[in-house]
Amino acid sequence: MLILLLCSPPLLAEVGEIRAASWAQPRDGEWLLQQPGIASAVRALQQAPTSRLQLLYPGGDEGALWAEELQAWLVAMGIPSSRIERIPGSAQVDRIQLRLQTE
């Protein structure tokens, strides 16, 4: 039984999203925290200190740049970059999905 617990896969929970139309607005740190998806992701990370935030972004150069910028903002707000993982392949081309990965 203990072996099964130790080998269990990480749990993933969607905690929010950010849409391209919202991201196109002028932004600062205060604006970022007012976005429901980002605010809920930051709260979830704070409540689970060993968790990681996955940014599922649309593929291509534009999606990659968007995810890099979002990660830079999150790091500037105090989230360690080691707790953020960028993953190409969002299910929607106009949004970044935010998922929390916990052990």
C-alpha cells in the first residue's frame, strides 16, 4: 500500500485562465492580481507550498512569448520561477490555462 502511495501520479487541478483579449490591455502588477484566473492561481500556490503552476499556452512563437511574459510577471510578484512550468498545447488558441500540480 505504501508503495502505491509513493508512486501515485501528481494531481492536476485547473485554477484559472487568462484570455488573449484581457492580456492585450495595458497591465501592471495590480491589474494582474485583479484577473480572477491569476488571483486564484497565486492563492492556490500560496496554500500548497510544494505545488507547481503549469501554464498551458497556445503553440507557436506568439503563444511562447505570451507564456514567457506571464511567467516574468508572476516571478516579479514573488513566485519562484522554479515553481512555474510552461507547457505548449493549450486546448484553446486564445487563452493560457493555469493548472496547479500537487504531489
